[in-house]
Amino acid sequence: MKIRTERKALADTIQWVAQAIPKKPQAPALSGIRITAADGALTLAAFDYDAGHTATIPAEVLTEGDVLVSGRYLLMIASGLRGDEAELVLDGQLTIKSGRSTYRMQPMQLDEFPTLPTFSGRVGVIDADALTRIVGVATGPVDDDAVYEETRGIHLEASEHAGSNALWAVGIDGGARSIHAAASTWSQDAALSIDLPSSSLTAAVKGMTGAVEIGHTDGTLSLRDNARTVTLRSYALAKSRSNWRTIMDRAADGTVASVTTTAKDLRTALTRAAAFGDDGRESYVGLIVEPDSISVRAHGAEDVVLGEDVLEGEMESEETVWFGINAGLLGLALGALGDAQVGIGFATTGCLPSGKPLYIWPIDRDDVQILVLPRTWMGETPA
């Protein structure tokens, strides 16, 4: 094998493909990246049975070939190359040259590398940027290592939204205290409802561009653009995530009052208040919502007020509302909304298993819906 290709494209592709390599491979071959040179292109692949990444880049193929090398060392080498062009030559060892740098790698057993699943069962097509956006919103509260299986991963579901076909991404935190849901229009061919590891899905979509085909068959989700293909093994479908739509609708219908403010400003105030707490992001802060303002308070022992920020806000009701809330969970919700003007609704119904949540949405659109459960609700305003 002997090929030449653009160095930056090679380095970016290696970095993306390497994300499918497991931290603790079950077999030596699963720690490797397969490199194939043929038909004027270079294809790289990594696979661990739960996730597989395959990517192809243009190359000048002088001699075709196939080799398996350590993914860890290939990634280290690629990050250090500085030339405009890279040359790969397989002659007993794999030699990689770029600029003034030359590296040599010992091949691994190619016949032990598993066969990757192929793309199949197309269910629709979505824009890559839109897919990245909705997955990014849903990922916020998710913990793939959560104790309860029903709160792990991201739920993808095809359903109607605003009269059009939409793909929703939904995430729930490990304590069922927060739900993030985001939607995008897409071209739908078939039904889809599937739960996937959030870390694997996030890594996959960030490297895709243009139109992305989505396939689903035999417990596997496939994503494919014009140069990259991903296969992800799904979780068993959790009932708590499949009921997310009912929970969101109940929260929206049960909202009795709401306040409008800027997500970025409120998040900044939360960060400052949480810094006074002993538990950082897990600290609870007090929010006092009045007709024309929102106060964010940091409380110490015996409810001593350690600090306070007062922000502009507009509330429909003339009543004052006070609640304590986990700064980290509310901060994640607001972070998913960037600089947007947001509405925060106060629900009267117990939509989440443990109580009545805040209902949060961007004012200028309805494709993002977030619930966050306060610690205390509508109590007396602290002095």
C-alpha cells in the first residue's frame, strides 16, 4: 500500500473514527483502526460491537492495500503531523510521513478485526446541523452510567410537530429531575423510536455534514452522510422515555403563570450563586420571581443569604413565586438555549414522578421543551 492524501483531512478523520475505540477493548483487534486504500480513496474504520465509525477521504492511491494498526498510536501520530500532505506506505511496517516527520507502526492482526454492520433499514433523512443541535440539547442532563436503565441514554422518536414530520431527541437525568426535548423537521420514510448511548451518539453526529440518512434495524441505528457511516447498538426501549410527550403536554397544560427572561443572564447568575455552595453544580439556590424581576440567591447555613443577583423579567401574574432549585440542572437547561429569550412556566400538576416541574421553552420557537424539578415549591418568600 502506498497513498498520498491531505494531512488535515487525514488527522480530522482519524480523530473522529478513533472515538469508536473502547477504553477497555475485549480483544486486541478492537483497539485498532483499519486503513484501506482502494479506488482513489482512503477508508478508516473502528468498531467495538456497540459502536462503529467508518470514514472515507480522497487520496492518490499509488498501490492498494489494507492494514490494521493501533488506534491510540495512530491518533497520537496524526495530531503531531505538520505538513500539507501525508504519505502512508505499507512495507512490512506502516510508515507515515508528513513535512519533516516520519513515524513507523507495527501492523496488528488484520484477520481478527470484525466485519462492520452495513447501513440498512432507512427511516429518514435529516440535516447534519439540525441533528447535532437536537442531540446537543437532549444530552445535557443524561448520564449513561445512571443506576436506573430507564434514565440512561437519549431517546430518538419520529412524530408530528407543528403539522410536519419531526425527529425528536429526548434526555432525562439520572434522578428523573429534568427532561430535555428538542425537535427538527426531517424527511421521514418509516417510524422510529429508539434509545441510544448519549456519548456515542454525540460523538457520531459531530463529525457529519450535509444530509444524513438514518437507518434502523435489529437493535442498531445507522447514520450515513456522503463520507462517513456510523452504527450504534441501541438500549432496550424504556417506558419512561416513551411517555415523554404525555409528560411535556401535562406540564404545558398545567402552567398557571410564567416569566420571561434571557437564558444567558440567568445562567450566569446561577453560576455565581452556586459558587457559594459547598456542592458546586449540585448546590441549591433560591429564585424569587416577582412581576418585573427575578432574584437569584445563594443561601448558607440557616438560610443566611450569602449573595444575590437581580435580573429583569416579566411575569404574567402579580403574585410572587419562590422556589429552591438545583443550580446545575437549571444551568444545563439554560445552557441548551444559548442567548435566547426564554419562558419559565410554573406547573400545578405533578408531571414528573417526584413532583411539579418548571416548564422552560425559547420564546421565539417551540422546538425545544425542558422540564426541571425544583427542590421546594411556592413557599414563603425568604426574608
